[in-house]
Amino acid sequence: MSRLSRKIAWRYLFSKKSHSAINAISIVSVCGVAITTLALICTLSVYNGFTQLIGSLYSQIDPQIKITPREGKALDTEAPELKQIASWPEVAIVSPVIEENALCQYKDRQQPVLVKGVPDNYTQLSHIEELFSSGTFMLNDGRVDYVSLGIGIAAQLGIATNTPYPVELYAPNRLGRVNLANPSQSFNSRRFFVAGIFCSNQAIYDDQLVILPLATAREMFSYTTEATAIELRLAPGYTEHAVAQKLKEALGNSYRVATHIEQNDWYKWVQIEKWITFLILSFILMIATFNVIGALSMLIIDKKRDIDTLQKLGADDRLISRIFLAEGWLISAIGAGSGLILGVILCYLQQEYGLLKLGSTEGMFITDAYPVRLELFDTLAVTAIVLILGFVTAWYPAKFLRKRLLAEKSNRE
């Protein structure tokens, strides 16, 4: 667009019209775009805030990066491509783990659990010690092996930390056959004393996770050098995404590499829900920008005398159509800019002061106010969709005007 067309469009936008309805429709168009842009910015920021909040809770147990096999259940920790990872400067801690299902029995109560066998350096990998509500994290004292239980398991089985009675874990014999005559021989069992009970506020862990020594887990599930996963903690200064990409290139397609927020299905579903919401609000935005068509159509009628004057002064049809194209784009741009600024301000106020509360019941929610997190990509995506829709809706009246001018010109000739 030329500078002249933008200048004239700017004057038309703020000049007094002969019909007040045109001003009203223009104001409604700007407000509609601004409110929808505001809603897009705030909604996406709330999704980002919940993703960050839930991810921080999971990160207390989940590793920064987790490597699992794409085929089968176990990987060989002695494989050359896996052993080399420990020497990388980006990697601070390498921890092979075993995750298998088992049956936990305490006195006359039983419950299925997820057993996680971890090495002695597990406390350097995760923040598990910070989650204990009673007892301490301990794998063994040199004589006896210990387990740590989720608070949900302890409640279901009626276990206290200082109980003198052991818990017994039963695991199916992975390499043997089921003995129908004596089914009990098809299970490996071990007894453990309870070292502590942890609470992560995540049901997936609290209601089913039992942590025990890696060596004992290998004996129970008939593993030697295998593990079901390798968990990594990164050295300071390295990002999960960058290291994960490097690991994918080094390990190839035989292994799955996931950052801590990619290790659970909730992240995938939150992202799907986020962008479906974005599409729905974009559709509402498209309806709001249709007001621009009405505003421009009425403005073209109102400025008919000005169009004749511009033609007599030598303005061609392309310049005149560009004036109204710029007019429609300015309406969308002002609405987008206003909504963007208000959205950023509201997100900042919510982040700093928690104006919008989740509920009044104390202790019911993890956080009192809606968490928000403004991301640059979301802001750019919202701005781009608003300006594109604004340009498209302004293009139609401008094209119609040019066709009409060309038809009038041919009739005169």
C-alpha cells in the first residue's frame, strides 16, 4: 500500500461521517476484534500456566529426560550407544530404572502397585526426598532393603511408617511358565520394611508407586543388565529440548526420548485442547471481523463524492481501492493492538496479584488463583491470525469497489 492511500484511510477512519451509523459500526468492529484478541491471549496464557504448574509438580519425581525402547519392554544398559551418554558434558546423572507391575500385601490386605527400582544415586536425579510426609527416603542400610510408598497406597493398606510389620511384593516370574498345579511358584516375592511415605499430590504416583532398590527389582523381575528406562539429569546451563534433540540424533529410531513434560499423556491432551480452543476463538474472531465488511461498504457509499473528486484529480482505480483496503486493515490492526495490550496487562496483573481466584475453599486447590504464562509464540500467532482475517475481510469490499469503478468507466466510454 502506498503512503498516500494509508494517509487518506487514516483520515477517513477518524473523520466525521454523514451517517452516525457508520461511526457506530466502525467502533463495534474495533471493539469486536479487540475483545476477541483479548480472549485469545488470556485463554492461551491460562493453558500455558496450567501446563507449567502441572509440569512443575511432575518434575519432582519425573526426570528431566527419559529414554525408553520403542520396541519391547526393556533396553540393555550395557549397549555402546547408551553407555556413551554418561560421558556427555550435558549429562550430570544417568540412572537406569525398572518399572513393573506387582502385587503389594500388608497383613490381610492386597493392592496392585507399580514397582520402580532405582539406583543409589536416585536422590541426585529427582526431588523425591522433598515429598515425604513421614519417614525418610532409604533404599537399604547394608543389611535390609526398604521401600517407599505413595500416600494413597499406605492409606489403602493401612500402613504407617513406624510399623514393625513388613510388606510383601509379589511379581510374576517373567522367564518361567505358569505352574497350574502350584501357581504360587510362578511368582517371585520379597519382603521389605517401609522407610517412608511420600505425597506428590499426583494420583498416578500416590496411589500406585512403590520405590525399592534397583538390584532387588532386577532379581524380582529376572533382569541382569537390562532396565525398562534410563533417566537423566542435565548439567546446569543445558536445556531439555536441545539435549533431547541431540539424544534423538545419536540414538536413532530404536529409542524414545522424552522431556519431563512429554512423559505423561496429560501434556499431549492439554496441547490438543489448547489449540482446539484457539481454532474456536479464531472462528469467533472471523465472525467479528465480518463487521469490517459492513463498515467499509457503508463508508464507500458515504464517500462517493470523495471518490469522484479523487478520480478527477487523477487517482486511478487501484489507488482508490487501496484506500479502503487500508481502511479495513487499520480497523483490524487497531482492534488487534488494543486487545493485545489489554491482554498482556491482564495476564501480568493475574500473574502478580492473582485477581481471578479458583475457589474459596482453602486447601482444595494446588494454587489459589488461575495460573497464567504469556508466551511469545502465542502472541505472534494471535496477532498474525487477526491481521490476516482483517486483511481478507477488507479485501472483499475493496475488490468490489474496483470492479464497480471499472464498470462505470467502461459505461462512460
